[in-house]
Amino acid sequence: MAQKTQDNAAGPVVTEPGRVRNVVLVGHSGSGKTTLAEALLAATGAIPRSGTVTEGTTVCDHDPAAVRQQRSVALACAPLVHQGVKINLLDTPGYADFVGELRAGLRAADFALFVVSAVDGVDDATTALWEECAAVGMPRAVAITRLDHPRADYEQTLQDCQDAFGENVMPIYQPMLGDDGVSIAGLIGLVTLRVLDYSGGYPPRSAEAEPEHLNPIQEDRNQLIEGIIAESEDETLMDRYLAGELISTDTLVPDLEKAVARGNFYPVIPVCAGTGIGLDALLDGLVNGAPSPLEHDLPVVTGVDGSPRPPLTCDPDGPLVAEVVKTTIDRHVGRVSLVRVFSGTLRPETAVHVSGHGLTERGHPDHDADERIAHIYSPLGAQLREVSACIAGDICAITKSGSAETGDTISGKDQPLLMEPWSMPEPLLPIAVVAKSRSDEDALAKNLARLVAGDPTMRLERNPETHQLVLWCMGESHADVVLDRLRAGGVELDTEPVKVSLRETFGTAAKGHGRHVKQSGGHGQYAVCDIEVEPLPRGSGFEFVDKVVGGAVPHNYIPSVEKGVRAQLERGLVAGYPVVDLRVTLVDGKAHSVDSSDAAFQTAGALALREAAEQGQLTLLEPVDEVVVRVPETYVGAVMSDLSGRRGRPMGTEGDGGSSLVRAEVPATELVRYAVELRALTSGAGTFTRTYARHEPMPAHLAEAIRKEHAAAR
């Protein structure tokens, strides 16, 4: 098992933001992101050629949960240096459950490299992610991987990318087949017309293209040149090209790089981590085409009180503003925070201010604290290599912060600032957990607090009605990782079915007689009351009315009757759920001059309500949520049919960009596992939100089953 270590070797350091590239690797699970990252690290000498840290782990997938699940489950930072430029590779999980790690990677990056498998092509989830990057103006490129697989189909995958991602997605290299006519042995640059020959291994031999290489690529080359010229800032270039002028490589390459950095052009590069094909071309492309932090708009900042502040610039000499993009708790090192510095310079032994605002509803209360940063590290997977500073635009790690959580802002102690938080999806899969013993309860609470601090996609709540401790997760795989980490922290726990907060109410009017008379020596207990119960419109709550005449119930005991009725309403009458929307009228009663008491009339009030429940018709109410499902058009019919099967009422559909929104009202009891089932129904492309609408009567057969279950448990 990999352990986080503080390595004596120094990490790479840069002194100007223009020498940094922050690149996030995105794509579906199994596309080859982590394998590609390891190959790039090995190609630049950042790690040994094997790329192995310990048996069963790699630099990026060192998390024990990643080893067990055999896939990435967490964001990993792996810096390398190429041509004097530091490239921070941010490897993200491809599975939808870990979208929070992906969003953190997007926040820390200035450029997105979409990794698409030549075997599996483009899925709907990857297309949705492309649209998400487009919405925030993130420059992008595409790497088509796994070219050495027997089922690889580069041409079809390229076509899939162009169909899914739209215009200006164009290859800048063309694969060349080897002597066997099947395997790929090299690449030819469509702009540079240089051949990269990998037949002798990595690094390749580079030479000018021969005439026989040109005919097969001419059409693709012409399309590429026209695409570059269309994005050029030189408005005369297109006229010159159409007039037949041969546009030089020295003109085309800078225009291509500018278009990529601006996010107007999306180059496609074929790569193969196993054979090394395209690694150098990809590295060159990232250095020359990906924008530096100087070219990326920075998040909005305010004072910690929300007061406006001037926009940030990526200036190492500016005010310190950094953000915690990931927090992990390691049993050897403690709290490790991955930090993107947006402005200023973070130095060791510096007093800073840590602010966290805006995630209170997910178990992250607003907090502000002054701390001292002792050491700064350059992370390489699990390794932490100490560095002297981290400038604006770069990424580093700090340890042992007492308060820093994912999403927090780190700023100067003398000038505290707060960054606008990034968008996080709502966790929609509830998991109820319970400690196996009382001795485990403290450990469970402590470990949960640590996990919530590091994972803003998880929400922790104690349901006041069902008394369950509920973890809201993104899906089953996310829940598995959370539970594994809890158990790894020494917590013995179980899970149990999640209970939905139901309500009870009266369907018809009823009367109740409560008589509490006991004599056991000394003062006895005596209280009698008669009540009338009538249902109220939904949402009205509870009303208590006093209509006693003649002092049958002394005035000072009337509040006692109400208190007893309210207590019984909270405990429930037939299924253990709170009773709502009714009026209770106290109409008569009896008291004793010596034996009556507050406690006696509380008991009598509760007894009267229970007798009324036996006579009246009680109804169970279930919460109904407004659900909005976002899916590709092809899944609309399947989603609507599924919602109908969940007793849902479809409210209509509407288009939203390249997706469709399906609106429906669905009982919450039918949505407990909907996060998992929708993903299976839509091949991972569907997402949804839910908002409480109201409580409605539950069907009689379902209500009866709950009543019997409650009676059996008593």
C-alpha cells in the first residue's frame, strides 16, 4: 500500500507564471488517462520508466480505494518539466461518482486534455463534459489513446470526436502504419510536414516528409490549414490563401497555438502510452499551445464579509490568494491540502488567513482562522517534495493545516479575501450508517468530520425525525470509498435502509376520551379530558382550541392537555411518524382538587388523541419531490417511462442545448436509489435534481405495509 512520504528530493520550481501549464486530464473511465499521465512522467524523467511506486499502485492511483476498485477515485497532481516549462498534470477519475474530483481538477487547471480511447470512442458523459468546459471557456485538446489495442480504430474515433464535439476539432498529426501494414509506427505533422518515426522506440527519429507521404494527408492538411486561417488574427491571411499563396509553417504554427490557447481550436493528437507514439508531440503541444496561467481569467474575489474587491491578476508580487482544491487525511502525515495559487507567492513560515464560506448546507460551516504555513511541497502522487515557494499560477501542497477544507481560500493575514466557490453537484444517494457499538460512535463522528472536510460532494445529516445518520453520496462507488475510509480509520459500522420522513394525518373527524386515574398512596393522579379532532387543509399545521365551559378543566391545566397532545403528535399514532394538519378542540373534562396535576393532564391529553385515532381514519402522507432530469434526447422516452413506474407524474419536457429536461413529481420513497438507477438507465449520461414540493397521501396498500412493519417492530 502506498504511503504519503516527504521526499528529500526537491520538486521542480518555476519563478514566473509563463513557465507553468496546468493541464487536467478528463475522459470516461478506462480511456487511459492515468496510463497516459504515467507515460508522460516517464518520458520526461519525472519517474522511472516503470512508473511503479509499490506493487499494485502507480504514481497517480496510490489511494487504497483506487487499488481495490482498479480505477481512479481521486484527483492526483503529477508535475513534470518539458522544454523548461513545468506541466502540472491533474489526473481525474472518469467514473461519474467522482465528479467532485473532476470539478476540483477543472478549477485548478487552465487547459483540459480530453483522453479518448481508440477502442471505446466517445460516450455521452464525455460529450456532456465537453459542453461543460465550453460553458466556462476552458481551452481543450483531444488525445486519442490505446492505438496499440487490437480493436483500436483511430479513424472512426476521430470521426466520433468531430461528431460529438463539433467544429474546429481537427487532427494535427496523422498516424503512419509500419511495415506490417497494421500497427502504427509513426506520425506525420499535418502543418510541419515532419515525420516522427517510432519504429526504433522512444524518442522517435524526426525527418522531413517524403513525397509518398504527402498524397494521403493532403485533404486533411488542407482542412487543417483552412481551419487555422479562419481563426487567425491576420484578416488578410484567408485572402492570400484563396489567391493561391503558400502559407508558411512559420506563420501557421503561431496562429494555431494562439487559437488553441484562446479556446477556439481543438487539436487532436494520436498517442500510445505503451509504445511512446505521440508522447513528444503531445508534450510539445502542451508547452506551446496550452495557455499559461497569465492567459486564464481568475475567479472573482471578495472580502470575507462579501465586500467587493478589485479583480485578481496572476502576479507573483500581488496579494496572496490561493485555493484548496483537494483535502486528504493521511494517517502518517495528517491533513494534506492541494493548493492552486492564483495570486501572490506562498512561502514557508508564512502567516495566512483561511476562509471557508458557502457550503454550510453540506456540513461545512462558515469558518475563518489564522494559521502559519510551515512547509510547502511539490506533490508527485503520494510523494511530497519540499520546495522553497509556490508562485501565482502554480500548484503545491501544504500539510497539517488545522482548518483548511476543500474549497477554502488562503490569503494574506493582513488582507483576508474570499474566492467565489466553484459549482459542485448535489449528492443524491443516501446511505444510513450506524456505529456497531457505543464505543465506535466517537470514532465515527471524528472520521466523518475529516471526510466531510475533504469531500464537498458528500453531505452529512442527522435526520431529526427518523434519527438516522445519513451520508449523501454521488453513487454506489463513491459510497463504497467513503465507507472503506471510515473503516480504515478504525470505525466498526453497519448500514441500514434509509427511512423517508413520512407524516400521519386524520382523514375524518373523530372524538377522543382520555382518562388517567391512579391511586398509589399519598397524592394520586386524576385527569379526564374530551377532545374533538378534525382534519385541516394540507400544510396548515396544528391548531389547539379551548371550548371548555363551566371550568370542567381548570384554566391552569388546559396548556397541560395541549402539551400532552403535541407530544403524542410528535411520537405518531399508527406508524411512528409526526401527525400534522389537524385541529384538536378540548370540549370537556374533569379534575380533582388534590390529585390533578400538570403531568396527569398531559397523559390524559395523549390518551384522548390515541382514542380518537382508533375511531378516526388515519392517513399516511409521503413527501413528493419535483424532479428535473437532464438526459440526451435518445433517453427521454426511457426516463419518462421509468418515472411513471415510480408513481411519478410527468410535467413535461423541454430542450436545453444538446440535452433534454424531463420534469416530473415523484414520491421521495421512490427516489432513494434513483441516482444509481438513472445512471444505469442512461449509460451514465443522465443527471437530476430534486426539490421538496409537498406531502401527499400514500396509496393504501403501501401505507398498510408500513403500519404492519411498525407494529411488528414495537
